Amino acid sequence: MKVYRRYRNALRARQALDEAVAWRRRSLLRAGFPPDLASDLATDVRLDLHAVLQLVDRGCPPELAIRILEPLPSEMGS
């Protein structure tokens, strides 16, 4: 029974993650991001989605918004 509960909890956690990624992708697509870029960014937990969307709402092109907010090399562990 414990194994089943662990499996069920892991499955629920995975479903929640999948739903969050799908929501992030839809948000990026609505903001005008190309589909491939939206898919890549939706899974990047380093990306502050709300900050990116605010820049785009203010007229910043999507690709530039990403460049502005991407982590510095020192923040990436390099």
C-alpha cells in the first residue's frame, strides 16, 4: 500500500508540473513568443515569467525581453 501511495503522489506531482509548464507555454504564446521558444522557456525554472510578460506588455520584443532577464554566467554556476 505504501508503494502505491508513493507512486500516486509522484504521479500527482508530475501532473501538477506538466500543468504548470503547459500554463507557462500558453502564457508565452499569447504574449507573441514563437512556439519553439515558448516551449523551451516554459520548462526553464530560472525564468521569471511575470517579469518577461511585463516587458513584452510594455512593447519589448519577446527575444529582447529574454536577453534582458537571462541569468548572468556567474548565476549559472560558470
